[in-house]
Amino acid sequence: MTAPITPTLLYLDNVTVSFDGFRALNALSLAIDHAEMRAIIGPNGAGKTTMMDVITGKTQPNEGTALFEGSHDLTALDETAIAELGIGRKFQTPTVFEMHTVEDNLLLALKNKRGPLATLLSRRPAREQERIDALLERVRLTVQRHRRAGELSHGQKQWLEIGMLLAQEPKLLLIDEPAAGMTDQETADTADLLRDIARSKAVIVVEHDMTFVRDLGVKVTCLHEGSVLAEGSLDAVSANERVVEVYLGR
Amino acid sequence: MRTQSLFDRQTTVVLSLLAAAAILVPAMNGLALPGSALHLSDHLVPLLGKYVCFALLALSVDLIWGFCGILSLGHGAFFALGGYAMGMYLMRQIGARGVYSDPVLPDFMVFLNWKELPWFWYGFDWLPFAALMVLLVPGTLAFVFGWFAFRSRVTGVYFSIITQAMTFALMLAFFRNDMGLGGNNGLTDFKEILGFPVQAGSTRIALFVLSVLALAGGYLLCRWVVGSTFGKVLVAVRDAESRTRFLGYRVEHYKLAVFTLSAMLAGVAGALYVPQVGIINPSEFAPANSIEVVIWVAVGGRGTLAGAILGALLVNAGKTWFTAALPEFWLFALGGLFVFVTLFMPRGILGAANDLWERSSQKLRARRSPQPVTQAAE
């Protein structure tokens, strides 16, 4: 790993986003280390998705600092440039290219030159095929490789999207509700997969499903009204009085 | 894999049919005796040539609409610009044979009392220069227009509307005499192309064959583009644009590249169209023309390339027949056709045929092998 300028991979400080006076993020501060997995929880409207939008360049914050690897100012870059830096994102509803085969979905995500001329003239080397084969194996879609992604089940699409994230070889993965709509077994398998990924990469998981978060066994940050309410182990956070208050309503 | 082989079969069929047309039309026109059932009369050759040019225009629209989701309702403008570039060459070929016998100035300039050739007419007496302009003028306009539109992320219906505005604005501009391009009469009265008389049967046959070759070349180019990884990115943009951005692709560069290429194809189609119909005037910029092209593509089958060709040929043949037999009803028929196709054949004729083919071949496979072929249970 290259020596970072600051020890943290992702550093958010005092980030504020307001839409027509409504503060989706309110002086949010957060730091994620290299090869750290963090679970983000919080009630609806707590600002979880807006936070991801800020990190990936979809939304510009009104105030605050967002640094990646200590030197890249994320607020000045657009989605494409941020993806090129090594931040990958999985959406809440699985977003795959439905008309493409499973294999082509991974091919498009593979870390490669992204320019129009490069893709127009590209020839697929055997090394790429090996990468794709390995990814298919990892997300258990080898049998479905030639099927259209649109024909996959919901859970398989979630996994394909995670596979696409891995194909990008990002340094940081943002994963929005990976367990939504999954069976219990699929949920447990997904937790295993994410833990495995987190061995070499930083991962931020946004999740509502508390069993799933417990399965992950990582540090938890609870957001509320756009700022951090509590941070720590799941047990510590769920024992926090304010968290209980927020979740149960006042 | 399966789709790949289907494309190969489709390419073979398209190219064979085009080759057959390039051989049969000249043979039936030149060799079969007039009066025999096989004879193709002289006036039908440029008509068929016109259809072929429209097919190339439809192909260019399908490339951006079918594969990248860019619905241009102004592609007629690029077609017309290519046509004007060719028309300017043909005007310069008239020389002193015009009504006013001016060796340099086209008739309409003499009529307007102009004393010298405007600067932008320079070079058009030389075909290679005109041919270059056929590509460059539509290409440059598309590049500049697309650069602003795609960079500002203008998409969907908003993009369609501004392309309509673009072609409408160009139409108004070309109507003006000051434009130096013949005003509302446009450019016409052509005499020769490369020294061959434009009206002669042999020239028309040559132009027809050239148009077919251009269509075949355009088809192969598009097939190559959509078959590459670039083409896969285009489809990705069409189906999930923001996902493609988050994967690290510069979507606006892809759109700009394919939009410019498509405009150049449309320009070539226009350039081949003009010598065959003998005139180019501002009505080619009419917004309705561009909308009609979209209907051809929708009827034939969007996103298939071959469907665009099929749709253009069928609808235009229908138009020729209708406007002769039941002229008042043509627009109703066209509108009805569009509604019918949208409601009952959303993937066009070719899409519907493909579905039918796949269903019957699946049935056949199921009958041959008793065990399920795919993971149907999942």
C-alpha cells in the first residue's frame, strides 16, 4: 500500500448539504481507514444516501471538506473522476445493465482504459477473461454468465453489482443496502462476502437490517438528521439512549 | 454467444440482399427489354436510389437512438447539409450553361445581382473537397451542438426538442436569399457530375449502385461499432446512464463521438440523395422530415440496424404508393402506423420477427431434449 499523506482513506469534515433550507447533512464528520469496514445505520432521512452522493460526486456540499487519500478534494470532482480515483458505489436498488450478459456487465466494469477510442479498438486479452472467470466464481454467477442480467433474480443482481464493484478494483466501496430483498441465507452469504472483501479494501455499508449489521461485526456509525449521533460497536450504539429514542420515536 | 451468431447471420442476409439489389436493378433496367415483366423503367431507378439514401439516414438515427438512447428529432438537418455540400459542387459544374451564361456565378446569384462568388463557395468546384465537406459540415455542427448539449447533461425529451429547434432554425436560415445558397428555391438545374450528365440512365444506375455500396459500408461500420466494447458502453449509457458514470466512463464523450459519427453518415446519405432527385432546398430541413425518419426506425425495429433499413424501405415504398393512390390519406396512414407499431410491436417488425423465431426454436429444442436446457427453475 502506498504511504498516504494522512492516515485516513476518506475524511469528511463539517459537511453540510441543504436542499431548499432542509439540511440533509448537517456538519457531518467521518473518517474511514484503509481496509476498514464501517456500517452506517440511521432512520429514514438521516442523510445516509446524501452522504454517499457527496462522496461519489453526485451532490455538491454547501460547506465542508471531503478528502480522499488525504489529497484529493472530492467536492471539486465529478462522478467519473471520482470513480477513476478508486471509489466504487453500489446502489440501493440493484442497478446492472439489464440488456447485457452477466459477463459483459463485468467486462464493462473491469479496470481498463475508459476512453471512447480505447474501447472502440480494444481486443480482449486472455488475462481479462481470467479476471472475469475469477469474479464470476466469487459472486457465484458462473452458470449464469451468458444470461442477460435482466433475467437474474433480485439477489443475483445484488451480487452481480458487487462483482462489478470488485472488477473496478476500487480502494473504497460504498454499498447501499446490500441485503434488501434477500432471503436469510442470501443475507448471511452477503455478509461473508463483504467481510472477505474488507480484508483488502475499505468498505462502507449502509444498512437497515440489524441482524445483517451484527453479522458484519464491525464499527457502526449511527446518523440522525444529517450528523453523527453515535459511533462504536453495535452493542454500544444500540445501548445509547439517544439512538433508542431516535429509532423508537419521541 | 447466441446473440453474436445471430448478428453474423443478420449481417450476411443484409449484405446479400444489398448485393442482389446492386446487380439486379442495373440488369433489369439495362438488359431486360422494355415491355417485359422483368423490366425496370428508367424513372424507378432514382426512386429506388432515393429509398436507399433514406435507409442510410435511418441507419444513422438507429445508431444513436437504438444503441445509445439519443433521440434526435433533427437528423434531417445533417442529411440536408450533406445534400447542400453536394448541391454546391453540382452548381459549380453547370458553368456557363446556366440561363444567364455566367461562367462562374450560379444563376440565382446573377439574379440577385451579385458580382462575385461568396468565400464559402470556394473549392466546391472540386469533388474531393465537396466530399470532404459532406462529412465535415454535418460532423462539425453535430460536434459543437453535442458538446454543449451533452456536457450540460441535456437528455431525453429536452434533447429531442432542441434538435427540432436546431433543424427549424437552419430551415429559416436557408430560406433567406442572403445565405447565398439559393434561398427558398435551393440548388437545382444540375447538369453534370464528374463530367457525366446527371439525367442520363447510366449515371443514375451508377449513383444507385454507389448508394447501395454506401449503405452496405455504413451498415458494416455501424455493426463494427456496436459490436465493440465501445458499443457495449453505448448500450450501458442507454439503459443506465448514471451507473455508467459511476463506473468511471465519461458518458458525454461517448455520446459526442457516436452523435458526430451518426451526423456524418446522415451527411453522406444526403450527398447521394441530391444528384438522384436533382434538387436540394430548405424544405429538407423541415422538422417533420426528421420525425418521419424516427418512425421508419421504430417501424423496422429500433436497435437492430437491419430494422432501420427495412423500415425506411417499407415506409417509403408505402408513401410512394399512397401519395399516388390516396394522397389525402397518407399522413393518417403514417400516424396510424406509428401508433400501431408503438402499441402492438414495440420492438418493430424485426423485433417481433425475432421473438417469433426464438419462441419457435425454443419449442423445437424442448421437443428434441426432454430435460430442461436452461436453469428455468431459477
